Amino acid sequence: MSSAPTHLPVTHEQRVTARRAVVASSIGNALEWFDIIVYSSLAVVISALFFESDSIGQVTGTLLTFGTFALSYLIRPLGALVLGSYADRHGRRPALTITIALMMLGTLIMLLAPTAAVIGPAAALLILLARLIQGFSAGGEFGTATAFLIENAPDKRAFYGSWQVATQGLAILMASGFGFALHTLLSHDALYSWGWRIPYLFGLLIGPVGLYIRLRMDETPDFRALQDERARAASSPSESTGTTTPPRPSLGRGPLAQTIVHSAGRWLTAAGVVGLASMSVYTILFMPTYSIQNFDLPSWAAYLGGVVAGAVTLVGSPFVGHLADRVGPARVMLVASAVGIVVVYPLFLWLVAAPTVATLTVVQAVLGVIMALYFGPMPALLTDMFPTQIRTTGMSVAYNLGVTVFGGFAPLVLAWLVSSTGSLTSPSIYYAAVAALSLVCLLIARKRFAVR
């Protein structure tokens, strides 16, 4: 359903525009996900500072921390509806400037928030407010940035779309790098008093750079063509009067109505496809809390694995994008989901039997490989599932529904599974179930919506 690139020779100007789109999208997207991922990777610290008290233990505090993380995801579908519809009506570029500005506001609140020791329970409400703002912003980021990237691509759309995933790998790499550095270079008191704020200061400083670059980008060719089509339709003579009158609005013409009412099969299927991509990210992000609380490992151990997983995703995603351009995104993703189903339980079984830093690092690296193989081609596949006039709304709704159900609640579900069952391998069962669902939805997408 995408606007397929023509077979005309690609000009130098088109290549330059596509590369600028990668830079504009990457900086803002990396910032968006860096701020989100930092929260998860520093969950133990944030729990102690904002959610634990004399009457609340560590386990409950951790569940409240991840509960706030999950609640922020409930607002993401709202952000997807509002910002996605805005992007389909007014353009990808203005929507992208709004998402990064909102993310900077949420980051500022996180940076300046006083702890529970200073203002009591109100501290947790400030964290919730910051996460809700960031969740609303992130709700519109993926669909808009993906459309912006791929619609600016003259060819090799899976490759260009894979940079959306590569920058998430960069965010995991940076967030895990900060976690590793903070836990190894700072004392416990320094980390809990001021050190945990450093990543948020870093995010706030690079935000204006991404905002400036996005403001200087042009609108995408696909959206400009859609605007021209709308203008021609608006100025066409009326059959009855011969005058030029704008078309009357109808339920089916708005991108929101077209998506929710008339394309429910597409976004529901796409949301299921998103499941494994989101589950891979948040399983990796859950590992610091999982390893610190359940194994006698140093606090920096899981952050090292996060650095490796982030680097694998950052470097591997563009190569996977190249492969997907040749054989089709769905084929690559089907293989990745099958591999995930088969290997995840043995990985966790091995980690529980031999909980060393090396084992944990290898487990996270393998999860990073699966993430790159599955997530890398996904932006191109989702783009193919939605026509231009509802592309951003459709992708935003599908992606954020999938992320909310399978990602936002994943740390909370995984922590609850370990706590309630007492089985340290229980997270792998949930991961495999989500992978199986995504595999089925991929098969449906290939059959019903002709994605390759």
C-alpha cells in the first residue's frame, strides 16, 4: 500500500534529502527513546528515591515504578491518535517538532523533580506527570518519523526505515552506557543523590539540536503529492452548479475515521506484528532489575549487556534493512520470530544455571540480534500496510497499541511473573508467547494485505 518508488534513476539531490531525513529523524528519535529507556534502566534507583518508604518494601516499590512506566504507556495510543492524525492532515515535519518539544518538557521535569525525602508522595506524582508527557510524545513519534524516513527514500525503503530501529539501538547503547558508568564510577551515595540525574541533563542538552534540525527539513514528497491531490479535489467544479466548492467533510474522509473505522483489520494485525519488536526491547531493558534483584552479580553487569545489545541493534539493523529490500521484510521477520520462540527459554535456563557476567552479556547480545532481525525490517512492512492518507495515523495507532500491550506492561508483567511464580525462567515463557502471536500476525499480513 505504500507509494512505491519509481524505477527512474535516483538523483544526487534525492540521495542528499534521504540522508538528511535520516539525520533529522535519528537525532530526535534517539532522544525520545533515550529518555524512555533511561527510566527503565535506572528503575532500581528511581524506585528507592521516589516510590519506596518505610511501609513499602523493595519489591512493592519496584512494582510501583514499573506500574508508573506502564501507566505512561496507556496515554501513548492517545498521542498516536492526536499526533498521527495531525501529521496526516498538516504534515510529517510539524508533527515531528511537536513530539521532540514535548519530550524535552518531560525530560526537564525528570531532571528537576525533588525526591520523596523532600516532598513526600507528591514526588511520585511528578514522575508520573513526566512519564505521561513523554508517553504522549512517543505516541506520535514512531509513526511520524517512520513515514518521514521512508517517504523521503528514493529507493531501498527497508534500509532507510531500518534507521528508525538503529537509533533505538543507539538509545539502548547510550542509556546502558550511562548506567554502566554511573554504577562503576560513582559511589552509592553519589549515584542516589545526584548521579542518576546526569542522563536526563544529557538528554535535555541534545534536545534543541534535534529540534533545530527538524525545523529545517522540508516536507516529504509523498505528503506534498497528497496535498496537491487534496487541492485539486477541493477546486474541482461542482457537478450541480459549476462552481468551485470544497468537498463536504464526511466520516470516511478524515484520517482518524478512515483508520479506526475503515481499516481496523490493518491496525489490529499490525499491532500484533509489533508485539515481538516491543517485547525484545523491553526484555533487554528489564535485565538490569532482573539480574540485580535475583543474582549475586555486580550492579553494572546488566548494563554491560545492554551496551552490547544496543551496539548489535545499531550496527545490525541497516544490514538487515538491506537484506529486507532484497527478499522482503516479512520473510526476514518470520525467521526472526521463529528463532525467538526456539531459543529464548534455553537462554534463560542457561542464565539461571550459570548466572555470571559473561552469561548475562551473551543472553542480552542474542536478544539484541533477534531484535535487529525482527525490528529492522518492521518500519518498511508497516509502511506497506497503510496508504499515504492514513499512513502516520495507522502506523501510530498500530505501533502504540502493540507497544502498550506487549512493551509498556512487559517490565511489570515480567517482575510479577518472577515474584508470583518464583521461577526465574518465567519471563522467557511470556516472551515466546508474544513471539508466537507476532508470527501468526505476520502470516495474516502477508495473506490479507499483500506485504512481502
